[in-house]
Amino acid sequence: MSEAPSPCISGCTVRGDHRTTCETRDAKVDPCKGCLPRDAETGLLCAWCMSRLTSDVATAPALVAHLREIGEPYAQVAPPSDTRTYRDPAEGGILPAAWGAADEIHADLASWALLILEEHPLGAGMVGPDEVGAWHTRYGATVGVIEVRATERLCAWLRPLLPWCAAQEWAAEMRRELGSMIATTSARWPMQDSEKARAVVGVRCARCGFESLDYTPTKGADLPFDVRCVNPECGRIYTESEWDAALAKMTVERGYVA
């Protein structure tokens, strides 16, 4: 007999579905929107949480590159100072806000990489991410990034380990922490032009089957666009390669152009 699926450790619920003991589903004031736990599909995370975690790690390098580019003009006019004082947050100094945000993203990702190396059963024999291009304090802690390639290498190291991360008791914390940081930073320094977002007509989401895809164009030639399912029970985010493949297939089949 197969075991019943475990609920998502993040506490996700299915909109519109209720526990048999739910007492507020039909309440006139603030009714329950859904309290039936969503099943975990990858480790301890549901499909929605796993999709978000994967997307956040995949998005981080482009966001860091975007932030570094935004901060460059401000860094060039900063008062003269030695490199260590200017760039080591532990010692103070003047830092463009966008660069500070890039540092926080890279440092947070690096902290999760360190935790993986400490707790993975094969961690003692694993080679960690190449940290060339990252900033460290005099005590060796990773506190920021100098070169975007460092974030790219870090995320490339993390991605294949995300299914293992999803099975750990701290999976929900990792998803929430990275998700909040990427969402907040992206809202302050957006990479996409949200005013030009539009629905993708006639195309169904590969996961839920609904015509619920939104396309948001990029703000610049070197920035990523965004394609995601807006069905609240799905929320799949498509990578550029996945969308390019889907678009190529649609172009051949029906002459569709996004």
C-alpha cells in the first residue's frame, strides 16, 4: 500500500478546497479561501514552491548583473578610498544601493551553499562553488560580489542540488528567504517592463492546462523577459530556453508570434 503524500512544509493550501473540519468556508465575513494542504511533490515542497525556488536561483545571476550595471555610475563618482574599506561591508564605506542589494543576494546564496556542504551526506568530499570574484571579510565570510561570473558559478553549483535541498527540514525557510529577497529587489530595480505585460492568447500552460500565461517583456537587451502562469494553483515560471522551445513549436504549428 502506497503512503499518503505529505503536505508541503511551507504550509501551502489548495484554493477552494477545504478540510472536512473547516468551519468558515461559507462564512459571510472573511470566509476561508481554502485550507486543504497542498501535497509535497519534490521532497517536502509542493510543485508551486519548487518552481519558485528553482526560478529564484535561476534569476539571481541576471538580477545581480542588472544591479551591478545600475550601480556602476554611482561607484565611479564615489570619494577615493582604498578597495578594502570601500567594498567590505564589515568595515563600512560608501556603497551604491544597487551594489549593496547585489551583495546581499550573493551572500545569501553563498550561505545556503555553505549549509549544503555542512549537511549533505557527501559534503565532506564535495567541491564547493568557485568563489573567485566574490567579496570576503578578513575572516573568510562571503559578504558580496565583485564579478557577476561568481554569482553565475554559485547558482550553477546550487541548481542540481535543489531537489536535495527540498527534502531538508529547512526547505521552507530557504524558499521563503530567497523568494522574498528576489521579489523585493526585483520590485525596486525591475528587469521587466510590467506596464507592457500581456496575456499569451491561445496557449495553454504545460503544467495546469489553462490558458493562463502572461508575458512581460524585458527592459533592456541583456535582461531576461518573464513568462509565467497566473493561475494561482499553478504559478509555473518558464525559463527562457523553455519558452523559446515552446514558441518555436507554436510558430511551426500555427504561425503564432508572442
